[in-house]
Amino acid sequence: MISGGGERRSRQGIARDICGRSASVHLDERDAAQYLNTSVRNLTELMRRRKVTYIKLGHRTVRFRVEDLDRDLDRLRVKAVGS
């Protein structure tokens, strides 16, 4: 497990810990769910609804680019109305 001590870390920090590098990081479903701080089941539902971009390598093998996840997350952001 990567997280510890209850401290919040940046997504880029988590991606670096998972893959050991920062450029063009590809994550599997489990790591992508951890990166998004959600469950694999919820990530699978986002994939089914085509809310996140992924790379399909085979029948069940998918990968996620960190850059795509960040962009998709920004696209799903709900803006506040009339502050």
C-alpha cells in the first residue's frame, strides 16, 4: 500500500510511486483507481459509461495514461454557481 500516515499527496506523487517515473505513465486498473482515489468497481463503471479514456490492449487488459486521467477528471468537474 502506498499511502500511509493519513497524509494527502498529489496525484503526480502517487503516479511516481506506482511507476517510478513521471513521463508518460501508464497505469493498470488497480493503480488508476488508486490514483483517482476510487474503487476499481467505480473505475470500471466510468469506463463503461465512457467517462474516462483508456487503452485497450487485449480482451481484458486495459491501461490508463496519467495525463488522460487528469484531463478526464477536469472535464468531469462540476463548477459552483453564484458564489
